[in-house]
Amino acid sequence: MGIESALPVDSILTTQLQRVVNWSRRSSVWPMPFATACCGIELMATACSRFDLARFGAEVMRFSPRQADLLIVAGRVSVKMLPVLQRIYMQMTEPKWVISMGACASTGGVFDTYAVVQGVDQFIPVDVYVPGCPPRPEMLIEAIMAIQRIIDNDAIPRDGEGARLPLNIAVQPNFEPRSQPVPVTVGTT
Amino acid sequence: MTVATLTHPSLATIKGAFPSVAFLASEFRGQTTLVVPAARLHEVMRVLRDHPDCDFNFLVDVTAVDYLGYPAPVQARFAVVYCLLSHQHDRRLTVKVNLDPTLDTKGTAADPALEVESVTDLWPGAEWLEREVFDMFGIRFRGHPDLRRILLWRDFPAFPLRKDYPLRGRGEREHFQTLTRESR
């Protein structure tokens, strides 16, 4: 990356081990996409070239939960699917983080019926919520950056008894909505 | 409504084959519906499939209707609906069976009044369709080879497409184990 050319050849850097570990973890967040609905399409767009999730080290989508450390719940979760989601969460190795992407995963969204879970955070721990229906890729990127901030501060902040503390990070959209296209009349006037 | 206004040719065939059975039939915008007594359903369906003048070789759909709160006068609380298609004659027919429950429709107990003969022996494709009707409405099919719920899980405590079942359910979506960060 060029840092070695800026330093003398036989130089030594000192740092804390935890910081090196956090730096390596935040630079290679491997997501497990749990994409059940249209949020999954935005998740795919985020990973593609226009938005390029690789810039944040999170482009390696792992479809085995044992190789992933970030669970992205993208889309509504039906009551029948929740045991699957919980099993996937349990199969992920520590340390692990969870993004609840979109209105449906966070609250059930418009699917206020007997068959849809009204927010996955009732049943699995969630670190970052992304609003939107579906959220734009920028918002998912900011959510991953929020996960990186969590990792940076300390991997698993805990209280005195060892329980993880809530982080209370709210993701804000970082784009300006543009005006709608001007209507076009086709044919002679 | 008189029989004379009904032009569907299969109705005459059915009437000839079952002279002692009282059928109801109606036509709406070119679509004919035949209402069959539940006890005679299977015989009628066999004639509709096998008689060369009917030849309904294809069962398009099996579904059901719950008429609770229907704004017009109704014949029964539930109706099972069979949509038939004859490729030979390029003709369609809807067959309906009316059913009235004898037990409280809020439970899942087997109601002998909500039962019709399965048509899986006539059209094997009816198997999953009848399972879905059972899953959503609690209408059971005698002679079905594998009458289990198809969409919901086995222990679901209701039949959710009945109109007296609340849209948001009765708490089924809230009763799970909760995983915490310490769960192993």
C-alpha cells in the first residue's frame, strides 16, 4: 500500500494488539447476505461495481455462516423463516455483527400480518438498523461503516457483568433526493 | 334464473347423468358455475372428466371461499371451488360445493361437516391444491393421500384464511425463543 516505502527499511512500529486485531477485522468484514426480498436486490447493487462494497473490504459475500462475521438481514422474515435465521445467527462464529436492512427486517414494514415477524430484533440481537424501503446502497454502505466504527471503538463493548452494551448508532441517509424528471409529451401538440 | 338461459353444454350432460339430483347453476359474463351437493361431488367430477361431451381433462385450481360477512345473500358459510378446463373442447367450468360448519370455526378441531371427497384420484394435481385449502380453511378431503398443512407449520393453531381469524393473528408471530448475544 506504499506505507513501507515511506518508512525506513528497518523501522519498527509499536501499537496495541487489540488495535491491530480491530484494524484487520474492520478492513475485512465478510457479510452473510440473508436476502429474502427486494432489499436483497439493493444489497447486490451495493456489491456491484457502481457502489463497489470492496472499497470497504466487505465485498466477500459468504453463503456459509461459519465463514462470515456480518449478518445482513435484507427483507421481510416470515414466521417460518425465523428459525432458519436464528440457526444461521447461531452458526456464525464470534465476533459477529448484525445489520437489519430495510423497514421489513426492522419492523415488519407493510406486512403487518400473522405470517411475518414484526422486527427481527425481537428474536436476534441487532447492531445497526437501516431505514428505507428498500434502502439505497449508500445507506447500506453507511451501515457497514457504522459496523466498522463499532469494531474500531472496541469489538464487543460490554458492561461490568460481561453483557454487550447497546451502541445506539442511527444511520442517516447521505444523499440528496433529486427532482423528478420533467414530463414529456409524445406526438404533435 | 331458468335453465334455458344456461348455454354451457356440459350442464345438459350432467343433468342427464344425474336425473334425481338437484343442481344449481349460474352464468356470469360467459363463465358458468355449477353448484353440486357435497355428497355427489366425486361422481359428478368423474362424469365431467370421463364423459366425451365434457372431457375436462385439466384441473386448473382448487380453492375455497369464506362467505362470512358477505354483502349479498349466500348459500353457505364456505364453498370449495374447482376450476376445470377441457383442452379438447376449449371450454371451462367452475364447480362449487357449499359447506356449513357445525363446530366453532375459531378452533382447529376436525369438523365432519367441513369435509368433501378428494379428487386426487381423478386429477393427481389436486393433491397440493387440496392441501392448501385444508391449510387455509380447515376443509378436509376424504381419501386424500397426504393431507398435511402445506404452507404453515404443523402445529399452527388456526386456519388463517377464515374470515373470523384476525389479520394480525393471535400471537403466533411473537412466540419464539429469543437469542441474545450470549446464546450458545
